[in-house]
Amino acid sequence: MVEIGHGRSESGEWAARAVCLGETGEVTPPMLALSELPPSPPFDRWVLEQPLPLSAACVVAGIAVMVALHRRGEMKRGALVGSVLMLVGVGVLALGMLIETPRERLRALTSEFVRRVFLADGDWAAAHLSDSLVVASAGEAYRRLGKAELVASIRNFAMFRAKEWSERSRGSVLDGDGIGRTQSTVRVTAGYIGNQMIPSTWEFTWRRGAGDQWQITRLECLTMWGQPPRMDWESAAINIARLDSGSGGLRPDAF
């Protein structure tokens, strides 16, 4: 049985908890395995997105060929073949640095969106959220939580008193022309929840509009504390959106 709730810690903070109670009553950490999004095609991945390994391999191979042929007395041939390999390596690295693939762009936008949330930058978030945004949890879409409520809750994010946070990309994929998805694992430690670390996994669906502007059309929470998230965090987000930013902190009954 999984129990997720909130309570006051010894320090007086309101702490979130998520435990899995077995038949013996022992507490075990709940985990839900998720498959990462499929990798980019080989050319995009190794030439455009991660060119350093291939570039380094070409340079090393070029040097090795030059040395080997030099020892055999074929200095001109070694210089020619080695130089070509090293030039290919430099070219691959330059190409990868100059060209940003759509998948890279979406991963960068996702990381920036998470960063802006922790900065409580509602204006930036609003510009990158579609007016027809769908917010979902474990496959089920919310009815009361839309763009306006989400932007307002982001503006009030400072009330969580976040101290540390991290974001790790779980990949990106293109589902069609101008449509893509990204996944990220986000970990945050906040004073409101008793300085505990909350891990969560999110999926972002993006659509490219006019002026090459990408916007989020669907934001889904896949896991929280390693388990499918509870549906009632919709009410929590709406309550946060309605809070007065001058109140100095979240009410205990916000959740």
C-alpha cells in the first residue's frame, strides 16, 4: 500500500511523505520504472548532437596512421591519410557545434523552462505555454488546471522556499513535423516540505508555431516520489495560484 501525505516535522515545517507499507509493516522506497525516450538517429546523435567522441576518434586515428606509415617509410602517404582523418574530425566537431537539431532545441527549452519555474518567472513561462495547454497526471488530463492557473502558480513558486534543485533530461523525440516530446527528472529540496528532496518525472509535448517558436501544449507529471502522482495535486496547484504572494509562505492547508 502506498501512502502519500503531509505532516509537521519536529522542526515545525510541513513535510511531505511518501512511503510504501508492506505486509510486515516495513517501509520500503516506492519506485516505478519508466523507459526513457528513444535516442536520436545515429547521424544526428553522433555527428550533430554528440560529435566529440567521433571527432576525437578521427583525430587519434589520423595520428596513428601517420606514425604507422612513417615507420614503414611511407611519409607522404601517411601525412596525406592522417591529415584527411584529422580534418574530418575537426569538421565533425565544427558541424556539431554550428548545427542545433530540433531534439537538442527541445531539450534546451525544457531545461530552461524548469529553471524559469524555480525563478518564479511567470512571464517567460506564459510565452512558452500554449493557450490550449493540457495539464495531466499519469495519463489523465485535468479539467480545472490550465495555462492561467499554471502561470499563476509559477509566479508564486518562491513560497516553496526552494533551496536546491536539479534537472536531468530523459531524452527527446520528434513525433511529426513541428511536434516533439521531452522528458525530465526534476529533484527539488524546499523549506516548505521540511527540506526534503522530492523527485518527480515530467513529460513535455511541444509544438512549433510561427517564427520557429516552440510552445508546450501538454505538461504531464509521470511520477512523484517514484510512484504515479496523486490526482489531487490539481487542487494544490490551483490553491497555490490563488495565494497572495505577500503572505510570506504557503498555508498548511494549501495541499
